[in-house]
Amino acid sequence: MPELDAVLMQRMQVQEVQGLMRQIVATARDRFPVVERDNKRLISFSCNDYFGLSQDVRVQQAAVNAIEQYGVGAGASRLITGNHPLYVALESQIARMKHTEAACVFGSGYLANSGVIAALMNKRDLILADKFAHACMIDGAQLSDATFKRFAHNDLAHLERLLKAHRSEFEHCLIVTETVFSMDGDVAPIADIMALAKHYDAWVMSDDAHGLGIVESAATDIQMGTLSKAAGVYGGYICGSRQMIDYMISFARSLTYTTALPPALLASALEAMKIIESEPSHGQIALTHAQQFTTLLGLPPAQSAIVPLVIGDASTAVKASQSLAEAGFLVSAIRPPSVPAGTARLRFTFSAKHEAEHIKQLVECIKRHGWNTSFDPQRLDAAC
Ligand SMILES: *Cc1c(COP(=O)(O)O)cnc(C)c1O
């Protein structure tokens, strides 16, 4: 066997024993929330397409029109070819919705977070991140050379202890968190974090990937979001002051050294954002569906469209996910390192497109297996 393959095989055996192997399974999303896998139709509770906009005819048509007018690829980086007018329109739409001076669209949420943090902070600086902050914020922190520390999840007292102990050793300090946590579905106390930041002369960056259109949060210095979840398309964005955006255009390497998004994606993202702005009921419906689920299971009320059921062991979570698939539901098992060791879970995302009957059947299936009774929110706290 070639040397490369032998080494990789050995590494993967360790993962396999721990139930941590990852695979990509062919799954057609034909008519969301219905998806098709292994010739079987499943109701998906795993898509972040909270309003079903990825298959909204208006959003689809916007892409078709743009392809017919402009073709497919963008040609080069925005800084080389020049800015497509659709970027200007999309960025002003986002800035208007977020009540900020300006916005900047990146290739993806991952590129926005990693590029912006790396561009902003350097080795004389301190980054304080919520323990559950998304991997792409952590990657940005590592790229930046700044000193990086984590505070316990949503724990303001711990955050303040870190600020008190370390703020004065550094030139600048950035606090990073999520508005709605992607694997837990709970929300961050953004206004309180802003108050602390003000007191200790720190900046705050919030990741609103799962909040857009569903949960409103207080403004921060740098508000990041994605166009690939509720908006149903692709791409990421940041918004804030004109000065901050101008700086990022000059210094964020993940903006400069990558090709611009295809015009069709910009056109459909623009249409999707207009729909989110003008039809706020979608977000309310997605949230209500999540709350129906938690009520039926006797869990604490959902704070967002995401609800986890913590199973604990990774292999058990995978088996639970397989049983749900046999019963007709697509629910992913989330395992370490996406979540802390010992907190593997089923993660349910609720959409405006689900029907009450889907949720009822899902709950009955969960109760039959008794997974609801194994749920222990304390375990989440213990894990950090
Ligand atoms: C999905 C996600 C991202 C990345 O966004 P993409 O547009 O998919 O690259 C960033 N942060 C959080 C919290 C996410 O859930």
C-alpha cells in the first residue's frame, strides 16, 4: 500500500473505534423538507434552510435571470475585476436590514469569520471566545497570532475574570461569540457582553449565522452572518461602521485572494434577503415549530430554531440517528470535535416548511426510544 494511504488508514482506525468516522452520504434535497437518501424519502430536521428559501421560486428565478444576463463565473477577485453591481445592491440591503453604515459580502461565512478576525488582531492583542464559538472563529484567531483564551459558555462572570486579569497586558481585545449557538440553540447575552466590553475597552464580534430572521440580537462592533442558512443561498457577510468595512476590504485576505461570488448567487441572495425583510412571519413559524417540539417533549422552551437532544456517547448518537432515518426522519448525529467530548447529540433544526404532523410523528418516535429522558442539560455545563 502506498505510504500515504497506510498512514491515513492508521489514523482513521482510531476515529472508527471512537465512533467518530465521518462520511458524506448522497442525499437529494428535492422538495424540502423532504429529502431522498438510499431511495428513501425522509423529512429533514437537519437543514439550516429555515424558511425553505433555497427552493423558493422567486429566489430560484433571480438566479436564472442573472445567469442568462451575466453568465456563471465572476472572472476574478472583486479587487481585480471590479465590483459587480449586484454586490453593491446586496451589501446595501444587508446594511439596511442590520441598521449599520455598511456591509461587506464574503465568499462564505467561514471566509468572513476567519478572514476578519485574522485581519483585525495581531500578536500584541487578546481574543476572548465563548467556549462554544464556531470553528471558523477559532481558525481566524489562530491565523491572527493574537493570544487566545476561551470563557465558559455564556458565562459573563468568567469573561469578566479574564478581562480583569489579562486586559491590561494587551493592546486591543476582541470578544467573539454567537448570537444563537449552532449546536445548542441557546442565545448569548449580547447586550450584557457589550456592557462588559465597554467597561474593559474591548471590541465585540457576533456571529449571527443562526439568528438572521429568527432571533433579534443587540448590535455589536462587527456583526457577522451567512447567506447560506435562513437565506437559503451561499456566501457570508459582515456589517458595522463604514470605517471597519473599508479596513476589511484592504486587509481581509479571505476577501482579496479569492474569486468573487457568481452573479447568480448574489442575485438570489439579494432576493432572499428582501423576502426575509418583507415577510417576517417565516421566522416566527420556524421558532413556533421548535417550541412545539420542546413542549411535546417536556423540555425547556426552544430559544431558536435549533434544539439539541444530548445523548452523550458518539456511537449511541449515531445509532439514534440511524433509527430515526429508518422511521423516516433525517436528523444528524453531532459528535466531537464539533461538540465537547461526552456530549454527542441529535441536533434538530426546525423550518417554517415543516408541518405540525411532521413534528408530532418525530416526537412520538423519540418518546418510543426514550431519548428525551436521557437529555440532561447539566451535562452541557459540566463539559465546559
Ligand atoms: C455555518 C456557520 C458558519 C459558516 O457559514 P458558511 O456560510 O456555511 O461558511 C459560521 N458560523 C456559524 C455559527 C455557523 O453555524
